[in-house]
Amino acid sequence: MELLRDDLPAREDLPWYVAPVPEFVEDLGLRLVWLVVATNVLGTLFGFYYYGLSPLEPDFVWEGSQFALEPLAMWPLVPDSPVATLFIALAFGAWALGRSNEYLTALAFFGCLKLGAWTPFVLLAFQSDFAYTGVLMYNFLFWSHLAMVLQGFVLHRIGDFPVKAVALAAGWYLLNDVVDYFVPIIGDPHHTLIPAEEITASGVVHTPGPHRIAAAGAIALTVLATFLALATRVEKLEAGIDSLDSAVDSREDGQ
């Protein structure tokens, strides 16, 4: 396992809207891939704690957390951001081990773009309601989630976004939108708690105004992620680019 990689896939000649991150930033992230993986694993652990999991609590869930309010059967669909950081840790880790997986890459791209942008959107839309978090936590949530977006736009270097992989990722995050805002299946809508909605002893009161704003942001970002993933696929096909082949060629040239 190399701590600092030098066998990087070539930077492709893609339009700015699918590859907006400067090349030196992409290269730095790929060279320090194991640091990126470790950071995302730590982010995942913190995220699960933020939603309520804690080994220090008697039932492993702290009172008043979102996990404490949600039916156990719906837990896999609740911690959106921690799952997204887990996807990107797995996607980059798989690439670093020479086992790139297009499905993980697509799931990571959707998760990082959607949740990375949705959280700052909500923080700005309901800024006064998040005053309870304090300045440090507010800024941590804001900038760490924007960093997820940046990571997502590096994934074109290690994946080609085939249609099947994009369909899986779009389906997963569309399912999240449905249960989060429209058809919860069990209990109430399961989107991440926002303080603009009242939390009572009996559950969350999904105030129509804030609920619709949060839903509109989530759906718009799912559509955007789908468009950008497919646009990346089309641009690569038109340019005759295959990231996985490029990675293999780079490794062979370095030997």
C-alpha cells in the first residue's frame, strides 16, 4: 500500500462544468488518497454519532437524536451524509487498491454532490434556526460538506460513469427523496432534521414551508447529479476516454 501515489490517471480534456476542480487539486487528492480515505471514514463515524449512535449510551443511541425518533427499519435511509462519505471512502479506496468499481464511484459522486450541496443550502436557507449549533459547528458543517462536493468532482479521474452505474445511484437517491419527503413507508418523512421544523415528544412536525424548501433542494440536486454524471459519460465517449484504461497505462508506463 503506497502512502503517496505517483501513478495517477491522466487528466482528461473535459468541459469545465463536469471537471471544475483545478488539475493540481485533483492530483493532490489522488496522491494523498489514503489520507482522503481516512478523513472520510472519520467523517462517517462522526456523522453516525451526529445522527445518534453512541457506544456510551445504554441502548447505543442518545436520547433526542434522529435515530431515537426513527423506526429501526428506516435507519439505512436516514444518515444521508455519513453514507455519502462512506461511499467516497470506498470508491477511492477501491481505486487505490487497483479494484475500481463503477457502482461505488457513481454512488460516491451522487452522494457527495447531493449531500455536500444540500447541507450548505439548508444552513443558508434556515440560518437563524441553526444558531443553536454555535459558530464553530455551523462552519464545520458548512465547509466540510462543500469539501464533499469538491471530492465528488475528482471522481471523473477514476471512473467513466456507465449508464448502469448511474441508474443505480440515481435510483438510490431518488428512493431517498421519496421516503424523505413524500412517502415515508413507515412513520413520518425521514429527511435530516432541520430546526425550522418543530420537534415534539411525539415526533417531528413537518411544517409545510420549510419541508417544501428542503425537498426542492434535494430533488434539484438529484436531477443535477444525474445530468452531470451522464454528461461526463457522454463527454468521455465523444473524446474516446476510458479512465480505467488510462490508469492501467499510467501504471505500466511507471514500471
